[in-house]
Amino acid sequence: MQKRLLIVSNRLPISIEKNNEGYSFRQSSGGLVSAVGAYLKGHGRAVFSEKVWAGVPDCDEDIWSLASLNHGGTDYNFLPIFPSTSDYENYYNGFSNSVLWPLFHYFPSLADYRPDFFEAYKRVNEQFAEKLSQVIHEDDTVWIHDYHLMLLPGLLRKKNPGITIAFFLHIPFPSAELFRVIPRGWQRELLEGVLGADLIGFHTAEYVSHFLKSLELSIGLEQENDYITYQHREIKADAFPVSIDFSVFDNAHRLEKVSLARDRYLAIKGDKKMIFSVDRLDYTKGIFNRLRAFEHFLTTNPSYIGKIVFIMVVVPSRHSIFQYSERKKRIDEFIGRLNSTMGTISWQPVIYQYDHLSFEDLLGLYTACDVALVTPLRDGMNLVAKEFVASRNDNMGVLILSEMAGAAFELTESLLINPNDVLEMAETISVALEMDPLEQGRRLSVMRERISRYDVNAWALDFFTQLHRVKERQKKLDIR
Ligand code: G6P
């Protein structure tokens, strides 16, 4: 049994909802929570003697202390951080989601470089550092996640020089050309912040090389023999493509609730073909191009009129940011128009749900559909693609995947498309629908094998093994 693990992320893995009976918990959405939560439920449960997850609850302090008494059924403890409302607004909606998120996903025109955003970002990162420093022991492993907390490794290192700190970025790291669009002083602070970690993880080798290039261009730091030397410490940056708990998805069809959900969706499907997509409502997810492609597919393949249904689930997200809220309205309008112009009294081409999806419904849809459409304009990894493949224990179904998702580097047997090419996407839908079942099985089994070998447990093991090596090397060189 190892030591204590402190997971740190902006969002905690549970969201609290108030209802008539009191409070209920729901797993928070997004890839970070799915992956790290799955690891803690799986192998991670036994690997560390004690686990703590630090983050900002999505309710105020009073509700948190009442509601979180049973830890939402988890076997780890929470360390809640409560920034002031205005700091949180400028740190989360502001710097994190109106600067780093759009820029790192190649939407530079949506970034708003307001100095007060960066000031709040610094203050909230500092607040995390303060709170963590009150509980940290010398032999803890602190694993910091994602773009909200890029300054935290450096702040923690200053306060606790000897501890083990790891950082993992769940979104793309953009090309150095794009990173240098950020005001120069902020570039330096962000990079030096991340360099407080001993190990810095990214999803793909490409993101690692972008990061290394940015170190070179922005702060004149070069990697030598696979290590970055910074303030007399040797640090490693490497690729660890995040994954899922393969066995959970592979075995889900055995669960009664999943098979009931699947039956419900099969009844809706009837003798039609079914396409399925699910994403958070985000401009990076390419939802409009996907709808345009489906519309074009219907126009160019009239034989499918009345014989296909597209179930599109959009999960609410970051609605207080304009770029998100205005999209909701436009999606509603687009689907309304498409259904009214292409549909008939007895047939609705797009069935659209704007809500969170339970595990059973998600699995019911993964296993009932013929085609999964995962077509982001840019995505760090995209776990939906991996979940769909893993849940197809029947070796049936086709994945259409954007080559702009990190997952495309691993899922090369999917039908890869450019999400900006609506015509190509429409043609690929037709290829997918016509694909021979043996070919579907051949493609799926190769991808399933690959995900089962590098599942979320292998991902974390790989990460911690590398972290251990870095620490051993630092000890040998007598540097920390
Ligand atoms: C992405 C990010 C996560 C984030 C999730 C949901 O997956 O990498 O850090 O938690 O989106 O977004 P939200 O803003 O609701 O936390």
C-alpha cells in the first residue's frame, strides 16, 4: 500500500442537486471526472492508503456541509475550496473558460485577455495552494488536474519544496505559435507554474512537443536527454493518453437497468437505423457541422427519409458564458427547422435531449445505435469515442470520429473525418450505415483490444510509474 494521494481539480467529481427529499448526488460531467473517478473506483481504490479530492463545490458552504456528510457514496474525502463569488466568476468563467479554453482549443478569436481575469486566476490558485498546504505531508503525492490550475504546481512547490507533485492537462496544449498570443508575462507565469510539478502529463506526443516548443520560445528553456532542468530540478513532460475503465463498459450490457434502457431505445428505433451523439454543450464539439452533415446526408440520400433517426444528447455546460448560452438557442432553432422541413407527421429525423444522461441511458444508447458520431472541432482526447467502442461487446456498430480529437491517434480503425468538411461527414455517414457487419466487427475488435490493454488503470499505472522514476532520478542526482 502506497501513501496518500491528493487529487486536485477545479470541479469535484460530484454535483449536488437539491430535491424534495433533501439532496442528491450526480457524477459531474466531463472527461476529467470520468477518468480520474473511474481510476479511484477501480485500481486506485487499493493503491493508495488514503485519498482526498480537493476542488470547488458547485454549491455554497452551508449546503456543502449539510449535503456532503456521506461523501456522495465515495470512499475518499473531499477538501472543499470556497473562493469568493467574484473571484470564482473571473477565474472560472473568465480566465479558465474565456482565455485558456478557447485559445487551447484553437478558437483565439473568442479569447478575452482581461487583466482582472488573470488576477482572479492567480488568487484562486493561491487559495488552493494555501488550503492544500494546511493538510499536506512530506510523503503525499499531489496530482493536479487541468487548465484551471496551471499556477498551482509552482505555488505549492514554493511552500513545500520536497513534496511529489504531478500535473495532467486534460485539454490540448496548442502550438507554440498560438500559445505566444497570450500576453508575455502570463505565458511565463503559466509555464513556470506548471514547472513546479515533477511530472507533466499530456494526452498526445503532439501536445508534449507543443509544450516543449513553448518553453523554448517563451522562457528559453530547452529539454535535454528527455528532461527539463528548471530551478535545479529535473522534470519530465510526457504523453499519457487518458482512458476509460474498459471492463465497466464491456460488461455493462449484463446490467438489468442497461438492458432495459437498450430495449426502450430499440423500441424507438423500430426498423430504422439509429445515429447517436452526446457531448457537453460546447463550441468545440462541432454540433452545428454535425447537424449540417446529417441534413446534407438526408438530402443526398432520400432513400433514408423516414428510415433513420438521429438521437442527439447535449449536456448543459457553462451556461453563464455567452458563447455557451447563445449556442443553446441556435441549436434549438436549427433542430426545429430541420425537423419541420425534413420530417413528416409520423417521422422526426432528430430526437434531441438537452439534459444530463444517466449511466444506464448512456449505455442503452451506445448499445442500441448503429453509428456513433463523435465530431469535435478540437478535443484533448474525447472519452465518448472510447466508451462507445468498449460498450460494443457485440462487435457491431460504427464509430465516426473527428481527426481533431486526441482519441483519433489511437482509434485509427474508426471512420476518421475532418469536422469542417460537412460533405465528407455526410458521405461517411452513408458509408457507416452500409458497412458490412464483418467489417464493423473487424474494426471494433482491434480498437476494443487496444482500449482494453491501455485502460484507465494502465493509464494511471503508467503515469505513477513514470512519476516514481522521476523522483528516483531526482534523489540520485540529489536534487528535488
Ligand atoms: C473538460 C475539462 C474538465 C471539465 C469538464 C466539464 O472535460 O477538461 O476540466 O471539468 O470539461 O466542464 P466544467 O466547466 O463543467 O467543469
